[in-house]
Amino acid sequence: AWIYSHLPLAIALTMAGIGAEELVAASAGHEFESSLRWVSVIGVSGAYLAMAMILTSSTSSTANVHFPKKALFRLIAAAAVVLLGATGGQLRPAAFVIILAAITVIEVFLDLAVDMAGRQSSTPTRVVREGDRSETKRLRVRFHGVRGSMTNPDPAVARYGGDTLCIEIDTTDSSHRLIVDAGTGIRSVDVPASDDESGLEVDVLLSHFHLDHLGGLPFFAPIYQPQHTFHFHGRAEGMTVHEAIDGALRPPWFPVPVCDSPSKKTFTDLDGEPFEIDGMQITPIWLNHPQGVTGYRIERDGVVVVIATDHESGDAEADARLVEAARGANLLVHDAQYIDADYVEHEGWGHSTWQRAIEAAEAAGVERLLTVSHDIHRTDTELDAIVAKVQAERPWVDAARSGLVVEL
């Protein structure tokens, strides 16, 4: 981001400044030395790039440029430098570089001040490398699938991922897995080798029972191995969790009845009351989606993650429940399948827009927002463009991608 934002602005403002100098020099009857043009261009561009690199390495918000405001600020600063620093009709290149570098330093500290002022918690959020399963500090969130509706194998979506919803919360026990939704992303959850006799304990929090949130389960090897135990938690309208899963994953819709597979299983119908798994307090949140959907507030040691996939904003009661549950959370994971232009034709389909996800996050005062349930046809390039536009004003918002690991 600093390459395409800082460098062009640095060159543009340098050339604008030198052009102004030429006018000053011409009006005063002085000849402007053309060699100084290139000294200034190289020097100022180098200073801007250096500051941008320092900024980018120190905070996640630094690559995000509030383009119109900063472009105006820099042009005004350049004009002021030319008017105030001209000596004998031309500005010394060294002084030009120093003053503009100082202006950039001021921008850096303003960026940092705004970024820190917007944070609701002193607990940092950082990305850790894939596969790192060292001792969990507080909460570590792994995104195995982030696509909505159905899988997409198109290479154009490979970077954010084509697998459907599956999010894992690391537990303190290496033989225990806590998973939210069983979309096709569940296949990348770390499991023991098939000949390993040690059993896994797998808790699955289901948001709802549409196939993009359940369809990975028949392809998750441990479900067919007797040493493993699964605990399914959820809420199904008009039936039990057992009936919902069994009804979807059995002949003639799937070759084998998954609920009758060799692994041990329990099924819990949630009633809205908080419950505990591995020292984490989990609170269900009733949200808005066709046939119903459950969000989850997950808290351990004062760190809070709220997952609200497949929630369509617009139902006042459900929106209020979500904002209250997410108030002050370290991380909100929110559905944002649509942009405003898409939503006109998809109202009532059970998904939110980016803008509504941001509104919920701001109302709750969360530290960070990650969007999921990306539209099946939304390419990496299109998502990049949305993210860049949003982060220009809100650097704490991003789109989740398969393989992303966030430690809180």
C-alpha cells in the first residue's frame, strides 16, 4: 500500500513544489538549475518511502492512506514550504527534503494517535504464522473457510479462499478442538494421523444447518473413526440438533448416514443460556437469517470474540442483541456478503453488507472487525478493492481469509 500511495504522492508534490519554485525564480529573474529538479525528486521520494516503511512495520494501520485529506494536506504543506523557504528565488533541495520529511513524521504520529484513540482495549491483536499451535495465551482464532453459500475452486478467489465457513478457536488441550461451523473449510483442521489411537474431543458450535455450514462434516476424517468424540451444539427451528444434522447428511442426499458413523457423538439443543467449554464462557445470540441463525460470544480471561456469520442486519431486536453481546469485544467476525449495490436485489436473503457490518462494529465499540461469508463470485481483486476503500477510513476493518490466524 505504501508503494502505490506514498510514492506517487511524494513525486507529485515534489514536482508541484519545483514547478512553483520555477515560477518564483522566473518572476525574480533567476535561472532555475534543472539538475536540482532530479535531486529533489529522488530525495523527497526517498524520504517519503523511508517513513512509509517505518510506519508500515510498526502498526497495522500505517499502510492505509486517507487519500483526499492527506493529498490536500501535502499540497498545502508543499506550497507553504515553497513560499516560506525560498531563498533568492529558489529553495535549497536539502531543506526541501528535510522539511517534507518532517511533515511526514508529523503524519506518522497523527496516524498512530488516531489509531490508538480508536482502540477499545489495550490487548493487542496480532497475526501469527499458520500452524503455530504453541501454548494459547488467551484466545487464538483460526479461519479455515470464509466463503458464503457454496465452495468456489476458481483460482481468482484462491487468496481469500473458496472453502465455506469454518472457524476454530484454539483450546488449552492439544487433544481438544473447538470449531464454529462445519463448512468445507473443516477439512484443514489439524487432526491426528488415521492410525493414531489417541482420541480427539471435538466441540462443534453450529450457527445453523444450511449446507454451506454443514457440508464439510462428511469429509472430515475423524467423524468415521471410533476413537474420536464429537459434541454438536446449536439451535434448529422445529426440530432437534440431532434431527437437523441427520436429516441433511443421510441417503438419498449423501451416501451414508453421517450421524451413524463410528465416532461417538452428543447433541445439545441450546436454550440461550451461557455454557462453558475449556475455560471459555460461550453465550448464544439469536440473530436474523432464514430458518434462524445463532451467533456466539466467546470469552476467556477478559478477551472476547463474537462470531455473527449469516446475520442479516435490519431486524431491530436481533441487531440490538448483537451489539450488546459484542460491546467492547476484541474481535467481531461479521457477515458481509454484499456491498450496497448488491443488496438491492438480495434483501431478505440472510446476509449483511460491509456498511452494516461496520455500523454494528462501531455501535458495539469493538477493537477489530473481520468480515466473512464472502460472496461466492467475489474475486480476490474485488475484495482487495473493497478492503482498501474501507481501510482508508477504518484501518481496524479487514476481510478474513482461509489460513488467517489471529491471536488476542
